[in-house]
Amino acid sequence: MASRDPLLPNAGIIARREYRDRVRGPLYLASTVILMGIALLVALAPIGIRYLDRGTVTRIAVVSSDRELAQRAVAVADSLLNVAPSGVDPATWQKPFRVEAAGGKDTAGAALARGELAGVMLVERLPTGQLDVVFRTDGPPDGVRSQLVGFAAVATGILDWTAGLPASAQLDPFQTPAFRVESINTPTDAGGRPLDPQQTASREFLGVVFVVLLFMSIIIYGMWVATGVAAEKSSRVMELMISAASPRQMLTGKVLGIGAAGLTQYLAISVPALIVLEFQDRIAEAVLGPGWSEGAPLVGLTPMLLAGYGAFFLLGFGLFALIYAAMGSFVSRPDDLQTLSLPLSLLAIVGYLAAILALSGGGGTWVRLASFVPPFSPFVMLARVMVTAVPPWELALSIGLLAAAIAIVTVVATRMYAAGVLLYGQRPGVRAFIAAARRAG
Amino acid sequence: MSLQIDHVTKRYGATLALDALTFDVPRGGVFGFLGANGAGKTTTMRICLGIIAADAGEIRWEGAPVAELPRRTWGYLPEERGLYPRMGVLDQLVYFASLYGEAPHVARREALAWLDRFQIPEYAGKRAEELSKGNQQKVQFIAAILHKPQVLLMDEPFTGLDPINLVILREAFTELRDQGRTLIFSTHQMEAAEALCESVAIIDRGRLVAGGRLRDLKRASGRRWIRIALEGFQPAPAWLAEIAGVERVRRDAAGAELVLEAGAEPGAILNVILARGGSVSHFEVIDPSLEALFIELVGRPADDDAGTLGTAARPVAPARDAA
């Protein structure tokens, strides 16, 4: 009856009512304010941690039976670990690491065990003349600090070797070589150039944030849609609605209205947090003083990426919300939704996990495949776009398949909704779904 | 004839809900759609509204298939009462009228007038959940008529109303009928149907049992009815049923109704009663009541669920011998 029941204006009228009904509710307002506060706290957390950590000095001891060697190692490690940020007055800047020579291995080991030291660097010269450096630490073996100490070991070795050269040797001053990593799978900027490490790190961070937000939005706001439909059935107002509007109008209006309410809350929560993240460096400098910035977390974010995220958010939410609405029409009470929604939540979880795998660079072919297959594609393709260079045709294919899936699901969900809203007092089950899906065919 | 139900058949799985149901509803009157629970009344109304599709047959209004008509042709008061609990009364009246295409400012004005008419103007700004069931029912009725539908379908509209609200609703029926609208309602309450309906359709197990003008149906009964009251007998004596020519006796507080066998003469029955010493204070040859007519045609009262289909989605219950 599409000609008898055009989508508008009724879908719009229903969407407006659903939107107002939700955003005017005290629970909505309270949850929005609370979540906004939590998001702001999370965004400000790195500054807070740095603030609390600003007076902390990490002690590292160097132990060597060769006093001269120990002094060289202290000097090198100190210069590598304590690099003053640009714009900071070195005279007033407090070094975060204190590297000092220790008397004996056992004493330093005991101090490490007591937590008084964060690491002990054992430096000895072997009979062959080669240096043997061991770094004992309470941190992870592949942490940044361990890597820096590794650099210090190499530099100490070079200094030690040059110290043995004859005084007549004509050498230019030692220059640290420039070093960078270029991955062929690194995302590129608009000009096709690989992103720098800071931008790449920002993309990985944002990828996790976006995928988590998408997952949470789909689960939470999808359940809003399902609960809204079930509540209409349980209050029996559905009996009035089905004579006033077509199932297509009701389904579309509900998804649009509740989706818009969800999007409003989503923006209210995320925009202030994003603003804080964007200006995190400036806030850090204002609170902690110059030299405390560690790079803006949003440096990798571009308008195109934001648009891509918006597209996958809307398409992904639309797809899941339609299924949630059809599902909500099959229960007589909102309480029954928990059980029925589990399979749908599992689908979202699979997409989420595949996306996390994609963000860490794993998964290979099947992750690439999942980035084209709805309902996983909103998560996985979003993750791929954030951390790798995705060819435009792959992106277009993924969005096209997602749009086609939404068109098909709209037809099937409308039929299921039309059948489901008239079923009262029956236990929801696979049979009911299959019967409705058959009628849809 | 304006609304034509033409050989409409509907199955729910193995259950035959409507079996080639056929009857006509005249335009501009009050029409009673009578049957026990599960007889197929709600299913018929839902097919009229296009909520569900018939397996066979067609329903036409003014010659046009109902599927081709705009939704605002119809107003619907469902049997299951429900409003948005947290939404204001006036807001939801305007909302429903808007869905039917009514301009919001017109709907608002009309809604306020009807709330006033139904003696609940103070509830306009209140949430629906704050209203009593009876008042919620009145709000639902307003929601069904606010867009001025040509045909108003009502499923058990009098259920749950107190006597005062019953009178208010009946007056509204009359007013809408006088405006030329067609009112169709289902009910168990035969007194209400008898008081309001010019025509009725009586259905049982998805089939039409009888239909047409109420007066004609009563006259076509072929049996004669006597209303009698005897002094000194409260209730009426049991021996009335033993009189030759009396088929059935319905006793009530005021006396009794005697259903005579075909060919039995009221005068002869009166003579027998007088001969048995009965002091007759009231004797009247009457048309059968709608309730009596229903029982005669269907074999059981309308509020007797035996032999019904149950709700539309449930399988049919085994039929009980109506005799």
C-alpha cells in the first residue's frame, strides 16, 4: 500500500514524537549529563595523570666494576632518557629520570626489589673487549624505557670504543643517525604520502575510540528502538497506531526518531570530549606549564575521516536499528527483549572484535573480507580506514553493499514488524521469525 | 448499500476465522456487528482497515476496494484500550489526528471541544496514565473520530464504561449518525445494540447467521413472543414452561418472556394460564429482544464463549453442542 501510504508526512510525525518523548524524559537528561561528565573526565585523564606524575623522578642505577665505564654509561643514559621538550628552560626543567652510579650489584638489586629503583643497568667489559649490558627492570621487557636503555647501551659501546682510539686519530664528531620506519601499509594523507608516526598513533587511538563508540551506540540505541516498539505493544497503543499509520511509516519513524535522540545524546557526550582532546596539549601547557605537551591525540583526524565515520555510524546504526525494531515487534513485553536480543548483540560483538583485530594489523584476508560483509562491515571497514590505506573502490564497495543490505532489511523488517505487532501473548521464537520472513518473501 | 463485505475468507494456520463472510452495511446509520468472542468481528474490522489481508473475497466502501481508500476514511476504536501513558491527553489527540492528515491547529480545537463535551476538559494537559480507565476510553474514542472519518469501526466500545459515560457515548453515537457518518460497532451488550442499531449482522464462527434491518429480523423470526407478569409469583412460576405451545421461558425480575412454538396462539396460552389460576397483571405480544433473537439464531448467548474460535491467533476450540 505504498501509494496509499506515502512515507511522508507520517514517518516524520512519528519520528518527531519519538524524539520528543525520549529527549524530554528525566532519565535521558540525567544519563546524558552523567555520560558527558564521564567522557570529559576520560579526555582529561592523561593531563591528570601527568599532573599527578609531574613531581615523580624515576631512578635508574648503573653498576659496573669499571668506574670510568660506569660514568660513561650514566652520562649517555641520562642524555637519552632526559630530553628536555622544546621551549622549556633547561635551567628550571626537572628531569624525569635520575641516572646514578651504584656501588654494587647486590645493593642495587635489593633497591630494585624494594621499588626504590625502576631499573638497574649492569655494564661490564668482557675479556674480548666487548661490552655486556644487562638492564633489570620492574617494567615490561619491550617498554619504551627498555628500548631507550638499549640505545644507551649502543651509544656507551661506541663511546667506549672511541675512547680507546689513538689520540692522533682524526675523527669527525659522532652524529646520531636519523631513523624512521616506513610501512607500506601505513595510512596516507590526501596527497598520498605516508603519515608520520604521531599521526599514525593518533589514527590507532581514534580507531579504537570510534569502533568502541559505534559498538556501544548500536547496542544501546538499538535496544532503545526495540524497547520502544515493545512498549507500544505492551501499552496496547499499537492498536490505535496500526490503523493510523502503515507499518513502513511506523518503522521508519521509530528508527529515525529514536536514532535522532540517540545521536543527540551521542553528540552531547562526544563533542565536548573531542574538543578537550583537540586542545589537550594547550590545556596541559596551561595547567602544567610549557614542556608537558605530548602531541595532540586528534592530530590524525581529518574531515574526510570524520565524514567516513559519520557514514559508517549512520549506515551501521540504521541496519541494526531496523533489525532491533523488527525484533521488538515480536515480544509482548519489554522484559522479553533481553533474551531475544542476544543473537543480534553477538553479531555486533563479532564485528567489534574483527575491527579490534584490524586495528592491531592482524586478521589478514578474512578481516579484509569482513570489511565488505554487512553487518560486520561498519566496524571492520571503519577500522581499516583508520589504520591502513584502503583503496577507494574497496571503500565504495563496502558502503554500497551496506546500503543494499539496508534496503533489503527495510523490506523484510517492515513485513516482520507488520506481522509481529499483531501477535500478542505468544512466546517469541525462531518459528515466528521464520514465518514472518517467509511472508516477507 | 455502502460497505460491502463480500465473501471474505481468512485463515490463521489451521483455523478458519472468516468463512466467506458476506453482508452489507448501509451508509449513514448505526450498525451492530454481533457475535461471541472469536466469532470473527475483530478480524473483519482489521481487514476493513487494511491491517491484515483477506485470503479471499473483498471489502468495498462506496464501490471502491478498501485498500484503495485513504486511511482517514476510517476511524477505529480497538477492543484493546491503550494510549501513550506518559504523553499528554491533548498532545496525543493532536498526534493521532495529524497521522490521519488533520491540521494540528484544527485537531487541537476539535479535541478541546470533544473533551469538553465528554466532561473531561481538565484532563487536556494531564498524562494519559493519570486518567481512570473510563476516561482513557473516552479519550480513545475522541482519537478515533477527531479526523471526521466517514466510517467509524468500534470494537466493544461500551466495555468498562459506567452508566453515566455509557449515556454520553450513546449520545455521541447519535450525533455522529445525524452528521451522516456510518458507525459500526461490535458488542456483547445486546441492550445497547438494540437501543442504537438500525441494522445488525450476527456472525458465528466466521459465518453470517443473520443480517439486515433489526425490525425485519425480529419479524422474520417466525415465532411469537409473550411478555407476561403474574401477581403473587416472584419469579414467574416454573409451570409456564409446561404449557403446551410454549417452547422456552426466560424469567426475569419483572415476570417472564415466553417463546411460543410455531403455530401456537397467544390467546390459547393466556387461557391456559388463567385456567391454572394465575392472576395476570401484564400480558403483551411482543417482538423478540435482540438478545433472545441472538440466542435463537446462534444457540447460545453472546457472552458465552463456548464454540468460539478464541482469539484470532489461537487455534479453534472444539464446538459444543448448542442444544
